[in-house]
Amino acid sequence: MSVLLWLIQLILIPLLSPLCIGIVRKIKAKFQNRTGASVLQPYRDLWKLFQKDEVISKDASWIFKFAPYFIYSITVILGASIPIFSTIFYPNLLSDILVVIYLIALGTFFLALAGMDSGSAFGGFGSSREMTVAALTEGGLMFSILTLAFAAHSTNLFVIAKNISSLSFFSFAPIILAFGAFIITMLSETSRFPFDNPATHLELTMIHEAMILEYSGKRLALIEWAAANKFLIFLSLGANLFFPWGMSLTNCLSDTLLALFLFAVKILILCVFVAVLESSIAKFRFFRLPDLLFTSFILSIISISLII
Amino acid sequence: MEGFTKITNNQIAKLVEIPILSYTILRDKIIADFKKRQLRCIGFFGVEESIDTVRLFVLLSEDSKHLIHISSAHLDKNSSYESITKEISSFHMYERDFYEEFGIKIDGHPWLKGVNFRTGRANEESCMENYPFFKMDGESLHEVAVGPIHAGVIEPGHFRFLCNGEQVYHLEIQLGYQHRNIENLFLERNLKFMPHLAESIAGDTVIGHNLACLNLIEALTQTIIPDRAILIRTIALEMERAAIHLADLSALANDIGYLMGSSVFGVTRTIIINTLLLICGNRFGRGLMRPGGCVFDIHKALTEKIRTNLSKVKEDTIRMAETMFKSHTVASRFENTGILTKEEAISIGAVGMTARASSYNVDARHSHPFGFYKKLLLGEKTHKKGDVHSRAYLRYEEIIESIEIVFTLLNELEDKKTGTQIMTKIKDKFQPSSLVVSIVEGWRGEIIHCAITNNEGDLLKYKIKDPSLTNWFALALAVRNNGISDFPLCNKSFNLSYCGNDL
């Protein structure tokens, strides 16, 4: 049984992440009075890209060739080490806050390196912007999850999830504040509105897309897939750390199925939230992004001071 | 003005009546009168008279009196001449264009390089491959080259940014990829074929350019066309204006990721062009107007259909635009982005909505009324700031105004006095030895077609000036000191034509 649970834990994020992207796109299409592509379209896109040949710039070094595998593996490892449906995996050494956050940062670092590697002007722009944003995001992300660590007296994500779910309803005010801070950093880390426009074709305004502009074929598929994984990882962190009710505490099958169902519902709600947000506001000017990230940081500080 | 002949829009000037001055005197007169009388240069081109000499024509517009002043000078191809741009910077594009065509050296011009790399240019060695880009040195500066092939469905053109990090110091725009030698094609064709050429000058200004060409043909053959045809042409022109402005609002919304605005404006624009389809069988109005009048009539049932469609467009546009311009995220992107000041607009000779958004009121419907605009009372719409918001909001106001104009014209169309004739016979021979200027306010700004005939009545010169020729420089000025990521937004707010510049 636990082998099965481990298997689910391991493959759930990569398996479902394209679907999340598909759902967000579908809702956005509905908001624009379009039918939109099927929610399964991201899977087809990945399949198509995996069949394609690649063009690699002759100026590209090993970093360019190696980065997609690295970035993709990091998201798979992360996916296996965060609470998704069950808290029984808590002895997992990789589930510490610091490990998770800095694994995310490591992925970003390699993506930025790969962006600059081929020497195109757009890649450089993308990397420079990404690093500016990532440096400011880190504080907000770290401190918002630290709030939970203080509340749960542990830095292990599974223990946090378990302890938060047993907190009384009245102690949730700082956690809601921290969730606000987390949402802002989530939008930033996953390159969504108002930070970045995942659907844009304008090279000069891109952040994430500019870095991967030089990629094609299989490596592009890996990077796209990794980006989708990262999106689902953040949704899961948001859903399961701040609202951890319904996670199974045992390895019994009925509990697990119920937990999986509740996980799907929570993720769906967050997907709808992201899609509605993207349909109703415009992307921010790049120089206004730091303001938003500072807001996130300050929210986290306030919530921590409320707990201590 | 002494030394100049004056004519109005679509009026013939006999070539013998146009004074020939010496270049120095012509230059002095232009410089002396330009500021005083608030003139604008609307034409500066040459006609080859012999192997060595070129007759230079200068067309100046005096907007307040609805006049066009024309004068000319003989230039020797082998000598060089003092630039007017040194004193009046709005001549700079015209002088570059003139220099490119004939290779006559213009001394003291600060920026003498190719405009569209036309066929048969004097210096074949100057080509796009060796274009002399403006350079800046500095450790923190870097160049970003974009195009000629772009992401998305736009025309080819090369943009070279000089940036300090995210900040743009300078943008140089190099065009010419769309050059089709269209001005000279006009000389080879008879007047039946000319509208076909005019319709393909710029795909988004089919009606505007065609109307300018037709007004010119009808002036040169001295044809008076039926009132009903004039009405239908004006309706089409205003519908084109509303449709393209809507498309641009949609594109502006898309650029800042405001998806609702993007899709709603896109849909409403389709309603307008589908209405044009009902009128003439083409969504962009190709084939609607031909020399002598219009090919398609707007009958009773169609009038009603146009009214219902445009009422819907008006209602949807107002609702969407009010929501969009009130949204704070949109305002923060639009306001203070890409500012073009009034002084800058005047100094580069900007025209049309670009100029009006910077409170420089240039509107050929006022200054050189043609067709039905002689009878129409239009409000003057200008904005002070000259930022993206001004241009976007001006477009919104012009859409509503255009729809109102169409409603008025539809009433006129139903009036018994208007008559039912839409086509009249046209002579197939032009007036000999004449010059005629035809100005039409297209959605982008004033479109100027100018033709000169020889003593047999054949075309000797056909000169087209699309508003884009002068307005491209407005974009370059507007993005200075802005973030480079705001460039697409600035670009869309002007939405200039590549092929209108390249011809």
C-alpha cells in the first residue's frame, strides 16, 4: 500500500500539471467569449514538442543543453517532497522549508543562466528581469511560509500541514495574512499576471518566455512541463499548507481517495482564482512590480509578529 | 504669399502658373513665412526635367485659410543645396526622401539617409545592408535589434534600440522591406486601374487611399460626381476609421494583457467590417468606389441594417471603453507612457490623430475639407498630454464621433433631394500640364496624393504621402526614456503603416 502511495506522491504533480494549465486557459477563454482549446491541449502540445527536432545555437554552451533536464528534475523532486494528499511522508528529508524554497531558487538560477547562455538580447533581458523579480520574491515567500513554521513549531512541511489543520479557527488571522503574501509570491514565481503574461508574443515585454525563447523541440517541452509543474507545486503549497484540512493522516485507501478528491477541489478553486484574476486586470509595468513584492514581504512580517 | 501659387484641395494648378524661383530665394521665403503664417509642409518632391536638372516642387499648407501654396525651383543634379531642415526640422523626412530619389546633395541636413530604398534611387550602393545606424558608446549601454520579422501578425521593419538596462535612450527605425515601387506603377497604368493600386497602398487604409486617388482623378478629368456617391464614400471612410480604431484599442488592451478589452473591441470591430461586407462584398471596402462614383448603392433595407449594427457597436464600445479607462491597472500602464509633447509633434510635422493627441490640431477634414465634410460640422478633438492614454482615449472619442457622422449621413442618404444616381461617366483623358493635390483625412491622418501631368495629359509624376512617413519619428521620440518593455504599447498606440512609408 505505501509503495502505491509513494508512487502517487511521485507522479501526481507531473501528471496533473498540464491539466491545471489547460483549465486556467479554458476559463480565460470563456471569459473572452471564446470556446478555447480543450483542457487536454497542454498534453498534446507537450507530445507534439517531444516529437520535434531541435535547433541549438552554435554559441550555446553545456549549460543551455543541460539546464532543461536539471530544471525539470528539480520540479519532480519538489513535487515528491511537498504535502499533496497525505501527511505520512513526513520523515522525508527534502521536505524542509529551506530545502524546498532554495530548490525552487536553484531552478530559477539555472533557467536564468540558460537564458543568457545563447547570447541573444532577449534572453539577457529575460534573465535580468527574472533575477530582479526572484530576488525580491524570495523574502516574501520565505517569510510567508515561516509564519506557518512558527505557528506549527516545525519547519517540516508535512508536520506544518498536520499541525495547522489542528489549530483552532480563531488563530487563523495571521495565517490568512500570510496566505495573501504567499499568493503574491506565487503569481511572481509562476510568471502569471500581474507579473508576466504567459500568453504574450511580444519579446520586449516577456520575463519567463524571453529566457526560453531560444529553446525548441524536446528541451522546450521539458521546460514548459517544468513550468507547469512549478505552477501546480505552488498551488499545492498554497492549498495544503494554509488550508490543510482533509489530508489523510493514515495510509488507508478510503482516506487517501477522499484526500485526493479534496486536493483536486482546492486546486480547482485556486485555478479559477488565477484565471479570474488574469481576465480582469492588466499586467503591471515592470517598475511597479517591486512595490507589490514589498507588500507581500510586509504582510508576512505582520503575520509573523502576530504569532510571536 | 509672394512667389507661390495658391490652390485649394482638389483644385487644378496649371504648371505654367507655378512660379520657378531660384532655390536660395525659395528657401528664404519658406523660412521667412513658415512660423509667421503657421504653415505645414505637405509635399517636397522633384520631377526630372533633363538629365541634369530636377524641378523641385514645394507644397505648403495654410490650414486656417484652407489653402495650399505651391512653388518650384530648378536644381542642378551635380551641385549641392542648403538644407531647409536646419531651420525647420519638419522638412527632414521630405528632404531625405528627395535626396534618396535624385541623389542631390543637401548640405547641413543632420540625418541624410535612406527612407525606403526605392527602386531607381540615385545611389544604388546605399542599401538596407549598410544602413548607417546611430551609435552611442558607453559601458552600460547595449543595443537590442528587433525585426524585420516580428512575433505576431505585423509587417516587416527593423527597430534598433540603444538601451541603458531597461531604459531606452534612442530608437532608430529602419524601413523599406515593403517597397513595391507603387508611385511609378501609377505612371504605367490608365485611370481605370489606378484605384486598384491605390487600394493596395496600405491594407488598413483601403478606403482612405482610394478616396484620395479618386478625388485626384476626378479633379484631373473635371468630373462632378453625384451627391449620393459622395455620401456613400464618406460613410465608408468614417466606418473605416471606426473599425481600425477599434482594432487598435483591442490590440492596446491585448498588449497590456487586459484580455476582456482585447476580445470585446475585437468583436465590435468585426461587426463594422462585416457591415462594409454587406455594402460592397469586401470587408475592407475594396471595389466600393471607382472613378465617377460608387459601384454599390446603400438602399433602404441596408440603411436600416447599418443603423442597427452601428448602434450595437456604439453601445458596446461605450460600455467596454468606460470600464477599461476606469480600471486602475490599465490607467497605470497607459498614463505617462510614451509622451510626445506638442513641441515635438510640431517639430517633426506630425499629422492626424498622433498630432491631435498631443494637442496639435491637424485635421484635413477641417483644414482642407473634401466631399461631404464641407457641409459637416465636426467638433475639434484634441488631448493635452500626448501619452498612450491620450491616443487611446482620442481613438475612443473618434469612434463615437464617426458613428454619429455615419448616422447623419444615412439620414441625408434617405433624403429625397439626394437623388438615386451613384455613378457618372468620366472622361478618360487628364487635363494636360497640370498639378493637382488631393488630401483626405484617413484614420491615421492626412493622406496626400499629388499628380503632375505632361502636355499630352499623361501622368508625369504621382506622389503619395502617407501620414506614417512623418509620424514614424513620433514613435522614436515617444519611447525615449521609457522602459523598453513599454515599447510594444507605444508602438500600438500609433499603429503606423510600414507599407505606407515604403510605398
